[in-house]
Amino acid sequence: MSMMIRDQSMAVAVAALVFAASSLVFTWVSRVDIATAPASAWFTVDEMYVPDHSVGENPVIQFERTIKKNMTGRWSVETQLFNGSRWITVCRGSGVSNYTTDEDLPRPITLDWYRGVCDEKPGLYRLQTVWLFSDETGLTRSVQNESNEFTVD
């Protein structure tokens, strides 16, 4: 009888050891998956369109994004003017925001809401946006987006 109890105790100990080892492997694999996940697993820009408009107007823009993970993000938007041969940053807006999977954007979205107020002169423009995200584990990802070219007259 004592041999049977010892064998059962050994079986329980082995089962516990196997369970603990598999939990560690699962945790390690999960961390590797999280660490190697692309930025698109966290956040995507689905649409970004700025219409042509006149000086002084604050047009409604088309901007859609999908938040796939709760996180904090730093964002920076550059308004760039084409000078005939190169793009020149003429305005810059930036900030820090919390991003959660259950939030939505305000409607309508205006150009000034998206980038801040910018004193545009007539010309050809585009927006360059960069988001830098970090999660509770300290991992970071960046997402970049370039709008269409739009004319201000």
C-alpha cells in the first residue's frame, strides 16, 4: 500500500512539474509573440484624406483608424508645403493621448482638430503623421502615415 501511495505522489509531482513547465513555455511564447508583433497588430490607419480647400477654411477630413490594443501614444503631425522641388514643414502639432479599443473619433473631424491650427498660404500640401505607442509592458511601436496631396487656393 505504501508503494502505491509513493507512486501516486510521484505521479502528482510529475504532473505538477509538467504543468508548471508548460505554463512557463506558454508565457515565454506569448511574450515573444507580443514582442515581435508588428505595429499593425496595435493600430492601423484605415483612411486619411484631406480635400482641396481655400485659405482660411477648416475642411472636414476623412480619417479612420483602428485601435487594437489599449496603450498610450505620442503623436506628431507635420503640415508640409511643396516648394517646387522639396517638401518643407510649415506647421507642426504634437501631443500625448491614451488609446483604448472602445473609443471612437468625434464627428465631423476637421483639419484643425487633427493637426492644430496652421496659417496656410496658397500651395500644394500634405500631412505627415507619426504615432509612437507604448503598452503596459514597456514595448513600443511606431506607425507612420502620409496623407494625399491637397491644394490650398
